[in-house]
Amino acid sequence: MTAAGPLIELIDVTRHYQMGDERIAALDGIGFRVEHGEMVAIVGTSGSGKSTLLNILGCLDTPSSGQYRLGGRDVQGLSDDDRARARNRQIGFVFQSFHLLPRSTAVKNVALPLVYRGIPARERLARARQSLARVGLAERARHRPNQMSGGQRQRTAIARALVTEPSLLLCDEPTGNLDSTTGEEIMALFHQLHAEGKTILIVTHEPAIAARCPRAIRISDGRIKADGPGAEVAYLTPPVAPAAHP
Amino acid sequence: MRRLLDAFVVALENLSDHKLRTLLTTLGMMFGVGAVIAMLSIGAGAERQALALIERLGTRNVVVRAKTFKPEELEEIRKKSMGLSQRDAEAIVEAVPGVAFATPRIEIEPYKILAAGGKTKSQVFGVGHRHREVTRFALSEGRFFDLADETHHAQVCVIGAAVRRELFGADPALGRDVKINDGWFEVVGVLAPEPSAATAVQGVAVSSTEREIYLPLTTALRKLDRDPLRSPLSEIVIHLEPNAPARETAAVVGTLLDRLHGGAADYEIIVPEALLQHSAETQRLFSLVMGLIAGISLLVGGIGIMNIMLASVLEQTREIGVRRAVGARRADIRFQFLVTAFSLAMIGGLLGVAIGLGIARAVAAYADWPTVVTTWSVALSLGVSVLVGVGSGLYPAVRAARLDPIQALHSE
């Protein structure tokens, strides 16, 4: 929230899961900062721990140890309700499979976060329409998700993430369910929002996406392997397939 | 307030997305509430009628009524006892403490009743002039006969509303003559119409005055023939003094009459006050049984709601995850499910009220039983159904709220 200091600060964050007798470390001492207005990709293969990191960054999960500060505030000490509030006010989620409410219209979907802020219905819908206009879907407000294309659905989801004016846009494989053209459009939208000053964090396994971000953090086995300009980090030591060039 | 409104909007949207399911789920509630309201309305109607009938007997009265027998039995009885007589009435007033006065009544079987305007069938009674004091006679026209009429054997009568209608129609009745058997009687009064047509409470016959004609007792005895074997009086209505206990006084009357009638049980003693208590007990028992049945059906309705709510928690897991991700607290999710359960119960309850009112009206129309839908029976059954609904929504709501948002988001 405050302009001073980084928006995100992780210090030696670990996250363990208990699987029977075995203790699995999904995150094993992660530490990095993200400043206001940055656009960062977190890239890694499945099982690298990037989803766990996303959950922690999104205040859906808490670290087993270490510190996570969001907007200068410690998250790990927050109650469940306070984390819900933090998600509502500071974070906008964009998911791979959009996660729109199937029976609600676009404008109602976009207005959903405002419901949990106690904003009157009329104002909710007005703000939701503005948000839809921002992602270029003003004329689709009354459509239901199943009446929209994948790209339109993702735009709706982005409008939903933006409607609360969050300090952080947290995107989980945002182009994963889209064809490459549409994916490009969505990435262009992110770049536009970044240019407008939004802080955007994109979790992805696609180096091509990471390469298009000014900064990328590569995660493997729960640790940070590289952190730097997207184009450089994206194709470093690809753990599965040989590096595919864009 | 806004939160509640929003929750209701979401709940109703959810429910209207599954109209058939909603209807089926609320069916249990619906019939439960409908049955309770209908049954209670029948009970309340019966009770109100009973009260009205008892009221007519007079709670400050004790009634001694001659029993009717088959001819062969009657002869046996008459060897011991002459039946109820004026002598009994006098003895009761004299010997029983707490008795203010007693007024006799005889019943006459008329074979012919006619007037200038037409003819009718009716019961004819000869009563003492004080009869008016022991029953709640309301006269719509004219007067009741008095002591003077009685002592002079005046040929006057007071007729019931139905009798008046059939004999005179819309024409004036006062001053006109009615022929009963072979005697002519001048109409001096008309009784007010009565709504209820029922004639018995707790197995005791209580007549409606609609089809009755009253004559002075003395006139009736002189002018109209009766079967000599019959009890001289059909009934003695004993009016109690203000503080006299009804049952105890009735018991004393019973002892006295037993002696006077040589042990022949040719009469029965009716204590309206006791009937009143009896009726209240019956009503209480009825209410208890109804409450139990209602409770069971509402419980079944509640289980139905819980079942469907649990199913919808599973169904909406992803949606719950999304809502949690965008900032819904556990309490918001819980609240949403509770409001949905409440809405289900309320829909069921309201439809049930409609059904209940329908049944009550149908019963009144087709079975000719009086039904009274009381506000409290509606409030009670609705209240209980909503309580059961919210109660059975509680567990699903808590389960929904407990879902881990991460797992919920990734569920299929």
C-alpha cells in the first residue's frame, strides 16, 4: 500500500507438507523482493514449488517459516479473516482456468470482489462495467462465461482482478488455457497494465512468457535458481525439455 | 443489512437455477407445514364450536335431562319412577345448596306446524319464563314470554330464525299466528339467527335454536298432547348461584334425584363446566399429537434440506474457492449457505401455509367442518420450519466455510 519500501518482501520462506511420515519441502528458503510497478515472472516446471509460492504470495497459504511482507505488513501472523481481507484489497487473482462463476454474467463476475467489501450493488456494477471497459469488454457485460471465447473469459477474469484496484496482480498460468494468438493478446494487456503502473506477478512454466517479462525468477526444487531480466533467466538450465526458442 | 440482501439474492439465484430440485427439497417442509396448519385449523374449529355449544348450555348451569328409552324398557322404568317432574325441580331448589333457581322444559313432537305463509318442521318446547335467564337467547324481534303469559296460559310463542324464514319469509312475523298441531299461537318474539349448525359436543346433544319454537310451559302442557309414558319434563335447567361449585352441586343433585326416582337412572346430569374442561383437555391432547406429527414431518423436511445443502457444497466447491480467493471470509461463506437453507425452508414454509389454508378451506367447504386458521398456528409452523431449515443448513454451511480455498479452487 505504502509507496515506500518494496511491495513484496520474502525472507527465507519455507513451506513443508507432511506426507505420512515424510516431510516434503515445497519451498526451501525463498527470498526476494518485488518493488511497486514491477512485472515479474516466476518460472519453473511443475513440482518446482511455484504453485506453493503463488499460494503464499496470494495469502491463500502461510509459510512454515520465514517472513512474507506484503505492502510492508507481515502476512504470516494474520488471521484467516485478515488474509481474506488482504486478498480482497491488495491482490487480484488471474487463474489459468479463469475461475468465473458459470451462471453469472461478466459484469456480475467482475463485481464479485466488491460484494465482500460491502459496496452497494449499484456502485458494484458501475465499477465492474468500468473495469470491463478497461480490458476492452464493455459490450460483453451481459454475457455469461459460456457465451464468451477463452480470451474474453480471461479478460473478464482480469477485469475482476482489477476491479478492487489491488496493489498486486497475481497471475497463475494466465495463458495456459489459451491459443497462442489469444495468449499474446493477454500478455499485451498485461504489458499495458504494467505500463499503467500495475505490479504484476505471473507464475508460469512457459519460458516464452517469462522471457517477455522485464524480470523473471526461476524456481526449481523449492529454491531460487536465477533472478534477473526475463529474457536471460527464462531459458536458463531448462530442467525438462531442451530449450525451445521462441 | 446489505450483506443479508446480497446473500438472499445469491441464494434465490442459486435456488432458481435448480427449480425442480428446490421444489422437491421443499416438498417435505411444504407438506409438514400444510398438514400442521390444516390440522390445527380443524382442531381450533372444533374447539370453537365446542365452546360455543357449551356456552349455549351455560357454564353456570347444571342440566338434568330425561333419557329416552325403547317402549319395552320404558314400561319397566316407569314402574319405579315417573320421570323428571316439576316436583324434582322444586325439590332441587329447596334442598340443594347453591341453586339459584331451576327452570323446566318439555319437548313436544309436533305433527303439523303452519302459518298463513307456509309450513315447516321444527322442534317445539314448552319452557318456564325464566328459561331466558339460563340460556343466551338473543331475540332479533319482539320479546320473550313472561310470568304473566305463563300464569294465564297465553297462547304465544317465540320462534327460531329458520322457522320465521320458512313461515313468513320477508313479511313481518310479530303478531301473526302459527298453528302447532291443533292450537294457534301468536308470535311475540323471534330468535336471532345462529351461525353454527352442529348439534353435539362430547356426545351431548345441544340444539341450535334456528329450528325451534318456544311456548310457555303451562300453555304447552294444556294445549298440546304428549305421550303419557314420557317423562313429564324433558329437562330441568338448574341455574347456580354465583359462587356455587358446578360439579359438587351436580353431585348433590344426583344424590337427591336418585332417591326421588327410586334408583331408576332415567335421567342424566350434564355439567357444562366439566364439559368445558374436558374439551380443553381433548384439545390439548390433540395439539400434542399434532405437534408430534408436525415435528416429525418438519424433521424429515429438515433432513431433505441438509441433504441438498451438502450436495450443493460439493457442487459449488470451486465457486467457494473463487469467492474465498477474491476476499470472502469463512463467515461470508457460512452465512451464504445458511441464508440459502433459510430461503429453502421459507419457500417450503410459505407454500405449506398456502396448502394449509387451502386444505382448511376445502375441509370447511366440502366436509362441512368448521375450520379456524389461527395466526399463531401459521406463525408457529413457519417459525419451526425456518428454525429446522437453518438448523439443518448449519452443518453444510460450516463444512463449506471450512473448505481450504486452495483445494477448493483446484477441485473439479
